[in-house]
Amino acid sequence: MDASFSSLWLLQILILTTLFTVHAQLPGAWELLVPNAGVASMHTAVTRFNTVVLLDRTNIGPSRKMLPKGHCRYDRNDVLLKKDCYAHSVLFDLKTNQIRPLMILTDTWCSSGQFLPDGTLLQTGGDLDGLKKIRKFEPCEPDMFCDWVELKAWRGPRNYPSAGSSVMLALVGDFSTAVVVICGGAQYGAFIERSTDTPAHGSCGRIVATDPNPGWEMEDMPFGRIMGDMVMLPTGDSLIINGAQTGTQGFEMASNPCLNPVLYRPDQPVGLRFMTLNPGTVPRMYHSTANLLPDGRVLLAGSNPHYLYNFAAEFPTELRLEAFSPEYLSQDRANIRPEIIGIPDTVRYGEAFEVFVSVLLPVVGIVEVNFASAPFATHSFSQGQRLVKLTVTPSVPDNGRYIIKCTAPPNGAVAPPGYYMAFAVNQGVPSVARWVHLVA
């Protein structure tokens, strides 16, 4: 064999081996939950019954999930399906991984949503016949029947176009300080020029929004990213996931998917806050979502950068559901993962209450109790997302368990009334959450 050819061959083997080793050593794990959810979820929300509402547009023609026999949507103005017997919303059961079709009557393209204090999901706006519509979904146990209900029309549309992503960091202490982080986005002119290869911004700006004279603290992510999602984890860190490294938001206007999630650790000094995580294999670009689950994983759904469903394109319509497990769920931390064995179902503002946890290894330091909201995720923005770290006392051993005395958030400005995922966090490892109803 020619010496130069042999050297080149060995060099290629070394590069491939190095890349594989680097990927294998990066934190985080991926899991395919459902190979075909039937819809490419544009909007996603997790309910207190551990089910997930997935919602797409209605004017994209056939989905890949039929409505029950005899259930069809009739719209004489629909260009593609005037009689539409396909589901454009589904309910995903986290326990069984089963999918149930839901019936949405009007177009929800680029719309908004939020959970009400009683746990009802209110969903507003959209396009065409859905432009001025209000819809509600009252969640129920997975073995019961609940579906979308259309309400009276409102006066005007509310659509949210976005390219970068943002979070409000965890509220702590006296809850008087709100810190906001905004990351990524498209370069100026990329949308006008319809450029798919213009590099996305890699900068992040951090600001204390409640400061009388606020100023931006700037830093850079490991990658430029557009259309990313920022998910507040129970620990107070933020997971930056999904999106692309070039282009802009819109149909077929981005390329180079950003497959590596990044962990943003706000308590670290500048220069050490970002950690690159294990890459996925499924591009999640325009019209994709990311939601925190009660077990601490992050659900990934959707991605449809096309006007209609297109499974033959370079970046096809995506029906698979995946879960990403942050490093805190790795097996080597199972011995310090707490389990909540007692917590009130309902707490009032300012109320003192007790949480009982068990841990395999002795507790070292403070066990946090943190309330995480269940946001409505769409278009790189998790509407209603917040994490509140409760005031707690050091845990006290009690017959093989630990007692933690907690104080509920003081008012609705800190945490609006509603259902929250309550996590116990021990040495950076969260428990499976218990749903708690926070009321006035």
C-alpha cells in the first residue's frame, strides 16, 4: 500500500474514532418515545395528569392520525380538505406512550396558550378561521374523555413570531430579583434575503430586569442558534435545545440543524456557564417544541419547516417524539436522587408546609423544593414558564426519611395560581415531581 495513502487512511480512522469518543463522553441521553405521533406538534403543553397536548395547524391537509369514525371537520373555505377527518391535535400519555386523537375545529397556526388557575388550557388565536378564536381544553385522567371546546370569538389576533429564545431564571430568596437571559437569533437581513446559510447569532444577553438601572451582560454560546428552545430544569439550570445554526425562522429558510443541546449554568462565572451535551440525530427546526416532564426529562416534539407535510425533503416533517435525559438522571446519581413520599396536594400563598422525602444515601447540604410551571411551548417561546425555589429549612432525619419545612410563594406576582410540578432537588439531582395546586 502506498505510504501516503496508508497515512491518510490512518488519519481518517483516528478522526472518526476521536469524534465517536467525544460524542460518547458528552453528558445526556436520548430516547425515542413514539415513532409516529400522527401530527408534527407546533404547540406543546404538559398537563397535571401527566399527559401532553400536541397541537398543529388545521390547513395542512391530511395528518397521519385519523379522528374516530364519524368525526370530521367541515370547512368550505379550506383549500385542501373541505371534509377533514384527520386529527390535528393529539393527547400523549406519558405512562403508556399511547396517542389519542383530539378534535380541533379552527386553525391554530402560530397561536398562543396558557394554563388557567384551575388547570384548564386556554388557547387563543391562529390563522384564517381561527384568527379570532378562543379554545379551551380541560385535562382529565388518561382513561377518561376530554377534548377541545371552541368558545366565542374575540376581537383581534395574537401571533408570536420569534427567532431567538429566552428564559427568566429561577426566582429565589425574597423573589424581588428577576434575571432574564436571551440567546441566539437570526442575523439582520437574513429573513428579507431568504438566506438559509447566514450564520445565526451565538451571543446571549443577561439582564437583571428589576434593577433600577439595568445593563446587559453578554457572553457567547458554543454554537450560533436560531429557533432554539430554552427549558428551565428543576435544578435552576436551563437547557438550550432544538433549532438551526444558519438561516432564519420561516418555511424552508434554515439549514445546518443544531443537534447538540447546551446546558446553561447561571451560577457559574462568565466563561464557564455553557456545557455542550450529547447530540441527537433528529433535526428539530421550525415548528418544534421542548417541554420539561415531571420525571425530569425533556420532551421533544414536532419540526415542520414546510407549508404542508413533506416527508421527502432534506429536513422532513417530523412525527417522532423523543425524550432527552440530562446528566442528573444518569445511573451513577441514582443513590442521591430523592423521592417525594409526602406533600400537600394544595397549598396557599405564604403557607408553611412540610415535604417528606427519602434518599438512599445520607443527605448532605440543603434539599431544595422547587415549583416548576407547565408552559405552553411554541415558536421557541415557552409561554408561562417559571421556576420558583421555595424558602426551605435544612432537612431533618425522621425514621428513614427526611422532613423539609417549606414556605409557599407569597403571591401571584411570584407564581400565578395554578398547578405546578414540585421537585425535591438533592445535590443537583431532582426527584420525580408531584403536582401541587397553588391557590390564593
